[in-house]
Amino acid sequence: MSDAEQLSAMPRKRSTFRSPSFLLCALLLAGTALGLRPGMAKLAKTFQKQSISLRKPLDQFDSSRLTSFRAVPLALDQRLDLSTAGTKHALLAQFVAKGPNLPQGRVTLLVTYYSNPGDKVPHTPEVCYRQGATTVESLTTITIDTPALAPKSPRTNVRLVIMRQPASSAVILYLFYVNGQVRYDRQQVRWIIYRPGDRYVYFSKIEVILAVANDTDPTATIECCKKFLGEVLPVLIKEHFPDDAQLR
């Protein structure tokens, strides 16, 4: 038998590409590929966090709700430049103590509110104010009493910054309020923003600032800022920031 005859007499294997199992796998892969992109888009849309509005605008802050402080007018050169705040929702106000037992300087309150899921967490005072002849003398975390927020947050951790300039110094207390939780660190805020759970997202940065002479013990100034923040925070949370139930 010739070589040609031997080859023609050999049983021919069926092409792998035409086998039922291969065709079935190919169809499954093609179907998965076609449905993957719209499926992922639908999934992203379902779980994408959305913005949420303030219950009451920050510029309608009711200073009469404060027990120990009253509002005073801002100087013309102290108006807030919203272009640098990164949000149109902001409050800059000043207050003085009502009684003689607290320092009589002007306490400055700066509140900014963000609710775009793409918003970046703003820099904190020890970064923003560190320019020119300003230096950070100390940066610590302290605890203030917030009985008006009990039982959820009867005590609250905040950052304490003491900034020094040649002419004077300043005591700064700040914190973040993000989706109903108090945080004092930007990374903590990011963790809450990006973790799955709430349908809506927001955060606010709250700063309290009071000047103090360089040759003065800042203890009384710090206590004044603590008391002020302890009175301001419940008003912001209960009247301005979204209710926890709204987030879900």
C-alpha cells in the first residue's frame, strides 16, 4: 500500500474547534464579554454614593443657641473667600464670651461642608497655616466633653494645634464630621467615605481659632476653645448636618 493510501485509510480526528464542548465554551465566553461592561456599569451605578444637602444652610447658624458666647460682626477684610474653600457651603463667624471667666478675645469659627463623592478631604490647619513666619509649636489629640451628643458621643476626640508667629500665637481646635461620625484625621475621613454602606456621603471640617499672646500660658485659651466647640458642635449636628437616617 502506498503512503498516500495509508494516510487516506487512517481515521481522521475531529477538529477541536468544531467540538460541541469548545463551541459551548466559546458561546459562554462571548456572552460574558458582551454582558460584562453593562453589568459592571449597572453595579457601579447601584452602589455609587450620592451627594446629600444640608438640612439648613450654614449661613443660617443660630448663635442664640450658644449659652456662653455671642456673635460679633466680621471685619471687612475677614470675609470668607469661597474660591479657596473648595465648596460653596461654608461659614466664617466670630464670637466673644458672655461672661468674665473666659478669655475676652474673638473666637473664630470656620465650617466647610462637602458632599460630592469626588470631593477631596481638605488640608488641615497645621498644613494650611504653615507659611511665612508661622510655625507649628505643637500638635496633639485631646478629648472634649460633649454631653449634648450623648449617648452617641458624650466625649469627642479633636486635634489641638498651637501656631506661633513673631507677634502672637493661636490655639486651634479642629475635627471632621463625616456621615454622622466624629473624626480628627484625614485618613479616617477617607475610610468612611469610600467604604461600602451608606447611600449618601458628606463630611465637614470644623475649626475653632483663638489668639493668645506669646508670653501667655495658653491653658485658659485652650479651655475656652473646648467650651466653645462643645456648644457649637451639637447645633451643627442637630440643625444643619443630615440626619443619620437620611444617609441610608
